[in-house]
Amino acid sequence: MTQDTRARPRRRGFQPVQALAGLIGLVYLALGIIGLFITGFGGFGDAVHSTLWVFSINPLHNVFNIVIGVLGVLMAFSSGAARTYGWLLLVVLGVLLLWGLAITGVFAENPVGGLGNPFALNAADNWLHLGTALLGLVLAVMPARKKVTGLPGAGQEPMAGSMRGSVDEGASRAGARDTGTRHAPGRRIWRRGAAH
């Protein structure tokens, strides 16, 4: 039996990965915009500047949040781009997390001590970056919701496992046993005196 090669599962419609990428982007965009209202642009890369709730912020950190947010919103329009956004979050915020851990004294030695703290990172920022990096991993590996497209129409053989195919195949097998002949699946079988 041959299967119709045009009937394949394909990604269709708005995917959950796109919704999650857009949501993460909107949160970061809001954090960046609110942060800029608090800090302005003075002291752009100062190590200690202002706070937004428990997060330490400065203008550079706010611009970074806005860029991450805009990318999330733009990349949410395609499921493939949303997955790429997930990998981007995992790598970039993972590196920022390691930098923040070094700055806050989690490591015995600070390998980035010479670079200072231009993003004004604190322990709360580290937790936010850890959570976002993990969400990025979820985005990157989230399975796509798929729908079968290209179902067989008139004149085409039904797909294996479809309702019509399994009923007709059963009748086909029964007819083949009765008459001793083989019939193609999905075709009507005629026996002496009766039609199926």
C-alpha cells in the first residue's frame, strides 16, 4: 500500500513558542522603558545607579533590556525565529549571569574584575537572568504544534490509518478471502449478487 506523500504534518498557526517569546520580549521591553524613566541617560555605565524594585539598573542595563525586549517581540512572528530567540536568551543571559555571579562574589576569584560592573548587576539581577536563560532553553526546545495538511481528495488513495482507509481495507481483505482475489485498498468490491 502506498501512502500519499502530500499529506504531511506541518506547523500551522500561531505556536506556543511564539506566544512565550513575545511575552518575554514584552516584559523585558517594559523593564527597560520603566528603567529609563527612573535613570535617564546620565551616568550611562555607572556600577551603582538606581533600583527598580529589587533590581539594580543603570542606563546601559535599561538599553540592554529594551534590545532584548524588541528582539523578543519581533522574533515572535515566526516559530523558527522564536526558537532562535530562545537560544539567544540562553547564551547571552547565561554569560551575563556568570558575569553577575563573579561580580557578586559567588566565585572565589573574579575573572572579570578588571571589566568592572557596567550593567550595575546585583544578586536579584542574577536570579532574573538565571530564570530568563532557563526560559530561553524551554523556548529553544519546545515542540511545535502540528496539523496534518494535504489530506487526500477525490481520486487519491486514502492515507494509512485514516478512518475511510481502515474500513475499506477491512472490506477489501474480507472480499479477497471470499473471492480468492486481491483488490487495491479503498476500492469497492463486487461479489456475485451483492454490492458492498
